[in-house]
Amino acid sequence: MRTLNDQPTIDISLVILTFNRREALRRCLDSISAMNKGELSVEVIVVDDGSEIDNLPVINQFTESLDVTYFKKNNQGVASTRNFGLRKARGKFIGFIADDYTLPESYLSDVAEFYNNHPEAWVITHNIRPTGPSVFRYVQRLYYQMSLLQRFENRDLNMEVVKSLDLPPSRGAVFRKEVFGIVGEFNEDRLTGEDGEFGMRMASNDMPVFFFMNKYIDHWEDKGLIGYLKQRINYGSGFFRVLQSHNPGVADKQTMMAVLSSTIERYRRWLRLSYDLHRCPEYILLSPFIVLFLFFFYGGFYLESTKIAAPAVPKESQIEN
């Protein structure tokens, strides 16, 4: 297989972010160890965002099978941890991996083939498949798919790779390193919403996000319902802050009626999309939880809007959840 880089250097750096999840980290590293690397040179950089547990025993299990380096820093959040790994990375391409991801065996070879065939691309991301013990992973899985696929035309839904200026560069994204020289690093002022904010900066530089429609990363899910609802609130509040920073005058005053109206409208749009995807029975069955997730997302947006003098509600085309 043709390699990504003719130069005798690292082809791909995988930066793994970890925090207090030793077993998840072990599963993640195990999946990387099992990958088909071909002729690619790959380094793994594990950045520990101030865990209260000792992750070194896990790292030591993979020192023979992987070129792995471990760093531990003070707890400062996702953006800071990514930037730390970015500054350590030597690869021409850099992927950011959450410790609760399990990557497919073909992850590296798929990325290499994609970039060899798309020299114009700046970033490629995967689809997400929630797994694990949580019974709500089925709701999360459908929610993920609806929130992603709503951005595409029906003609795109059967394609292997699609691109959009409206997608956040997340889900195991692999970037060309030059991206960060053009748009800068991740915004460390944000504890949430860093992907959406970075995606907006990429879009302003006419850098679309490419997306593998049918290649999946498994995301370990062990939260209960309360955990998922808190996550939705955090995502909603995070997106409000992103929206305000880039376009503070986009919308009208936010109210609880607007929260309810936005929830109903988004539910209807997703219902139509589920029909196009031949997943309407599944969507209807899980509808009570989908509505609850949507309501808490918009609720998080509302709560964040009350903290500023001029609250705003996002336009439908700008929602990121």
C-alpha cells in the first residue's frame, strides 16, 4: 500500500485523551494495537488530563506493540489536552481519539487510502456507534445518526464519503497538520463546544469536513438517563457559547416556549428523515426519549442564554447537537 508520506518521518500521530477511565483506555489502546498499519509509521500519544488514578500500568502493557508515549498534565479540559498532544505530535496527519473509543481494525488503512485519493481534503471523520452496557445507547445511537444525517441531501445518504461545511470535526477526526497553522489550535477558553467552534473556523476558511458515512467507531456508553440528560444540557449550553462568539446577533430572545417549539420542529424534521432512512418504526418506538433528549438540549441553550444581557435562540440551520 502506498504510504501517506514519501519522507522518512511519522505518517500519523494518534493523540488519545484520557481522564479517570483506565479500563476504557486499555480497550482503546488494544484496538489500536490490533490495527492494520501496513507500511505506515504511527505514533501514539496518550495525554492524561489530570487523572486521579495511575494509568502507567495500562500504558506499559502496550510499549512493545505500539510506539506509545504517555504524558500527564493538570486538569484543564478537552481543548487544552488536545493542544498539548498536538504540540507533541510529529506526524503529518494527526488524529484525536477519546479514551472511550474503540477503533476498527481498518481505521488507519481507511484514512491512508482516503487521503491518497483526496489530496484536497483537510480532515476526515468517522461515524459513531454507541456500544456498552447502557440501555439508552439505542436512543443515543439514533440521536447521533439523526443529528449527523440531517445535514445532507437524500442523494448523499447512499454515498461512502460526503463533505460539508456544517459538520463538526469530531468523532476520531484525522487532520492534516497544516490545518492548525491556518486556523489555529483548539479554543482553551471553552470547556464544551470546542469541536463546533473549531469547525466554524474551518468553514470560514472554506475547509469542509469529510465524513465516512458507513465506517464506524464504537463509543462505550455506560451512562444512565440522568447522565445523558446532563450531557444534552452541556451540549446545548456549549453550542450557545459557540454561536454567540461567532455571530452574536443571529436570533431573537429565547423563551421556554421557544425551547418547546424548537423541540417539536426538530422532532418533526427527524421523523421525516427517519422515513427516508427506512428507520421510521425505530424512531417512533424511541420517540419519548428522543423528545426528552432534544428538550434538554434546547433547555441547555436557554439556560446559557439567560446568563447574558441579550439572550438568543439559534436558527434552525445553525443547530449543532
